[in-house]
Amino acid sequence: MHITFKLYANLTQYLPHEHRSGNLMRLEVPTGASIAQVIAPFHLPMHQVKLALVNGHYVPAEAYATRSLADGDVLAIWPPIAGG
């Protein structure tokens, strides 16, 4: 199955170079892959994975290992953001 994987802010550095400017890439993943399984090959530091959305819906960190993705899903990941 295919999903769209998006990384934001300083996490874009974990995408292959050719995908960094657009901050996303299409991925082929096994049917029913979890968020954790998608993230693992990119070696994201988990303390930098602050927010995950699937199709615009928040997924709590404790569900990353069990939340299955479906064909066509969009998985977006943000790091902690500081601001004023």
C-alpha cells in the first residue's frame, strides 16, 4: 500500500535529500503498517517526535505502535515547537 509521509521543521533532515525541499514523500509500506513501523527506518529521535497526525487527526504517542495505516493515508510528524 502507499502512504504520504510528511516531516516538518528540523525533522525534514531525516528525509532523503531529494525530498527535503517538499518535506514529503510517497512510501510503499506493508498493509496495516503502524506509525512506529513507518518512522523506524528514518531513525527519527523519538524525543523529537512531538505530534503525529493521520489524515489530519491527532494520534497520541502511546498509539504509534498500534495505530495501523491504510492505503492513501497521510502521516505527518512535527517536532516540539517553541514560540512566543
